[in-house]
Amino acid sequence: MTRERIVRPVSNGPAGPCAGFVFTAIWVLAGIGCSSASISSTGGTGGAVGGTGANGGTGTNRAGGAGINLSSAAATGGTGGSSKVCNASNTSGCKAQNPPACGDGINQPPEQCDDGNMLPGDGCNGVCQVEPNWTCPPAGACTRKVVCGDGVIGPGEVCDDGNTLDGDGCNSTCTVQDPAYTCIAGQLCTRTSQCGNKRIEPGENCDDGNTVSGDGCSSSCQLEAGWVCPTPGAACKPAPRCGDGIVQPSLGEVCDDGNTMMATAARPTAKPRVWAAFAPRASCASVRSSSAGTA
């Protein structure tokens, strides 16, 4: 039997099958110091072609290992967040907010109402509690339960004759009753003081015995301007005034000739005259001074 000796090629470098691995390892170690190296998309060159021995097999190219690209790779970062923050040291991202309070228009415990203000008298008082005789919705203005003109005397009313007219004994807001009238809730008021009976009764300040206006005491027995009515049932008199012919020291009068005309000079160059009053209602007389010329 003939023995065949297989002769393997001898190379100066590493053995054939390991050549690619060792070559790649060297490049990997060389690239460890590169912080921005990127992996190349193609592998390195395969190992050397195997030698041909006696009746030996043909060597094949070995696939190279992964290569390393030492060029700088462009880094792509993620989407940046907002630079505005809200904390104790940076308030650029903070949003101003008022704490809940009465008057902010939001009804929240312990509030019974909140009409957007802190004014009392509109149904919701200054601490957001419902006031008596008012109805308040969850938000918005309150509505008063008491209505003048409904024929019912509610809180704050002194009369309610079923309307909102003035001059009929109960005024338009149901807060004033004319003392000359008797008012029953839900009914028209009735005048009980009789003007013209020569007696001053509730709601009257004069009574001259008639219901005629223009004589000092009006048709409703109210005193008219410029008159005095000192005695009930008697005719009224004009109030004291300059020009009534009566000297009224209390008014500062020193004379009263029954008119309010001012004396005027007959001629522009006339010298002033001196006048003397002799009696009330009498015309004043001119007194010629010894030093005065002809008037």
C-alpha cells in the first residue's frame, strides 16, 4: 500500500485558517482609542489563497471580519425638551394662578353662592353666603324673592298696593307710605286725611279750608313756595320779602317801600341823592344835601 504524505504549505505568517481572524483583531485593537469610529458596511479583504500540495485540495478565500471606519460619524440627538421649567429657582415656565376665593365667580365649598363680587346687598354677601329673601344660582347674579307690586308686604317693604305707581299712597318701591293714606296689602291705598277741612292731618302741612292751588296751600294741602300759612283754616299770606311794604328787621331790612325798584339817575352827570324813608309802604323822599347841587 502506498502512503501519500500530505504536504501543508508553510507560510511566514499565521496559519491559513486563522489569518483572517488575526488580521481583523489587529484592526479592532487599533480602533479602540477612537471614540467616534463607526462600523463599515463592508468586511475586510479575505485571507491569502491556500497553497497547492501534492494531491492537496485547493485553498479558498476566507471571508474577512468586520471592518472599522475610523472617520468621525455624525451623531444625531433626540428631540430636545422645553427649556422652560417651573421650580423654586426657575419660574420661566410657571403659570400664574389665583387661589380659589369668594368673588371669583366659581361656587365652591364652603361658599353658598358666588356672583363674581364681594359686595353685600345683591343677594350674595361679602363672604359668599346667600342673603335673606334672595335666590342664588350656582353661578351668576342672585334674584330677589321680594317683589314690589305683588300685593304682599315682604322684608324691606312698608306697603304694597299691588302696583309700582307713585302718588297713590304707596311709592313705586314699596318703601314709603304717605301718612295721609291708609294702605292694606294687595289693595289700593285710601286717603284718610281730608284736605280742605281746616285741620292739618297726617300727610298735610297746611289746610286753608279749600282745595285750590295757588293761594299758598295746594289742592293736596302742601305749602307752596313764597307763602306762609300760620293758622289752619285761615287764608295763607305771602312770605316776608323785600317789596312787601313791611320792614322785616329779621331779614335785614331797614326800609320797604312796597317795591323792589332801584333808583336811577335822570342824568348821567347827576350827583347821587340821599333818600329818607318815613314810613313802611310810603315812597321814600329825596333829601337835598346843602353841599349838593341841583338835581
